[in-house]
Amino acid sequence: MKTLKTNLKIKLYKIIFTILILSGVVTIILIGIKYLGDYKIEKENKEILDFYMSIVKIRSTENALKNGEIKFLKLPNEILGYERLYNNEKIIVVVNTIEMEENIFLSEINSNKNIIDLINSEKKYEIKDGKLKLNLKGHEYKILKVL
């Protein structure tokens, strides 16, 4: 039971970090932090710290995430989505905030464009009729760069 609770807490921290850091609402610097809230950063919590550092790295290398205007997307159910636009750069962040799997369609994406998953660069996406279909597992998130 404790492992299930710990895994859920890790998923929730990931969702919160993804939303706050990439939207530019908050930037936190981790220097010598021993605790993250009431959550000790030890072996079981290394996953959260590693995740946090990867998100910070993505934000620091993408101008659209640092300087871009934010536009929230109208998505179904409990899916949070926004895009950050800066010059010709576009980053789309989508987060499934519930445990149920959801399929969503992102529209207004030119079919000549390539999509890069900034979390999993090996993942490929296909744009069909100007729409990108995404399957989001429970508590899953995607950070996509439109080229």
C-alpha cells in the first residue's frame, strides 16, 4: 500500500512540476535542498529529483518555454494543455491529470511540420488532416516541439 501511495505522490509531483515550470509560473533552483515539501529526497525520491532536473533542462534550452506567450488549449475532460509561442518556435504541453487513459486531438498543426517529443525523442507522431492524435495514459504528460 505504501508503494502505491508513493507512486501516486511521485506522479502528482511530476504533474505539478510540469505545469508550473514549463508554463513559466515558477522557477525553483535546487541547490543543497534536502527536502521537497515534506518529501525527503532519498533513494525512493531520486526519481522526482531526476525528473525535475530534466524538466528544468528542457525549459532552459527552449526559448519558447522561457520567453514565449502562453495560450491555453481547449481540451476535453481533465486534460490540461497549453502552448508557448516565441518567434517561429512552438512548444505544446499536455497533461492528463486523472488516472484514466484519454485520447485527444490537437488541431491547427500544419501537416508539413515535424513533431519532436522533448521527453522521449524516439517517439514519432503523425499529423493527419491537420490534427495530431495523442494517447495519454493516466497522469501522463507530453512536451512537444513543433518544427
